[in-house]
Amino acid sequence: MSDSSHPSPTQTSQENISAGEVWLLRQVLSQSALHAMREMVGHHDQPGRRIEESAPLYESKGIAALCKRIRTIWPKMRPVRMISFNKIADTNWAVPWHQDRVIAVHDRVDINGFKNWSRKDGVWHCEAPESVLARMLFVRLHLDDAAEADGAMEIALDSARHGRVSADNAEAIARSCQTTTPQCAAGDAIVLPMLTLHRSLASRSLRPRRVIRIDFADLELPGDLNWRT
């Protein structure tokens, strides 16, 4: 895992993603941007909440700063989905080893490889094919400090090399990889290939652990299928 304030764009976009690299970007957010994003996200009582594309967060200085850092390595990447999470006493949970393979789209269009359709809060979601997921990143932008005791994310390094992994095999493959739980300060970001196996345990500290997850992609979807953003 690369721990850096300014990662060096030494490879092409696709080479970096397929290599399964993970970056920990320090101090992505200034204190003023961090404060503004905390105000925008608030203290919701849901484990996870989708952020609407019309929300001010999408145009915030904090997201602009993050996108600038991401594009130093992947110039064509853009955010295609945002979700906020907050672990507190009333919304404390554990998630087993898994991959995130769901994307949000404008409308349902039945195209080969896009499956397991569902409609959540009026938004169509589906599981994307590996050819799309391999061109995506997911980023966790921390609005609070996050250590292992706070239920921080544990990562199976290089697990994205395995491609699509079934739920039945996720733990075994994760255990075959080196794992790490990055210690993040408020304003730090973790950048991972979309197919990276990860999990989180329940918080033991019960301090607020607000995180914004942002999915990035550098491609358009096929046919009449379009990203929600």
C-alpha cells in the first residue's frame, strides 16, 4: 500500500488498477473543506445514505480537491456515486469480506453482463460486469479519525487481481492475501480498485466515524445505459 501525500503517476490508469495497488492519501481536505463537508453530511441515523447528484456535496471544494488528486494518476476518472456512512452507538455494524460490484444508473436497460437489477429509493442499481468494474475505483474520504477500534476498513491487499470473487470464496481469498487496516485521520482518503476485497468490524470506541464513499469510473457505459451522475 502506498502512503503518500502526492502519489506519482508512474503508470497508465489501467495498469495501476489491474495491479491492485492501494493508496492512502494524506490531508486531502483542508480544515475549512473538512468542516464544510461535515456540515453537508450531518449526523444521519442510517448506516449508509446515498447522496443525491443534486446535493451541494458534489460541487464542494472538498470533492474538487479529491478529484484533482485522483486525476494526477487517472486523468479521465470522474465520480459516479457517493454514499455517506456514520458509525455511532445507534448505527454500529460489521460487514464480512466482500467486493462491491453494484453501480447506480439512470434507467434500467437490459444489456448482456449487467444483472441483479434492483430499485432503491427510486434509483436503478445493477451488478456491473468485470470489464466495467476493472475500470473503476472506490475511495473512502474520512471526515473523522478512523482507527481499528472505530471499525475502520480492513483491506486484502492485491485481492483485486483475483477478479470477481463469489461471496462463498471471499473470506478464503482475503485470508490468502496480506491484510491491513489503515489508520486514517480526518481529511485522509483511501483509494482502491473497485474489486478489492474489504471488510469492517463493529466499532468498539463508539466515537463518530463519518466516511464518504465515492465511486469513480473512467468509461461510459454501453448502449443506452448511463451513469446516474
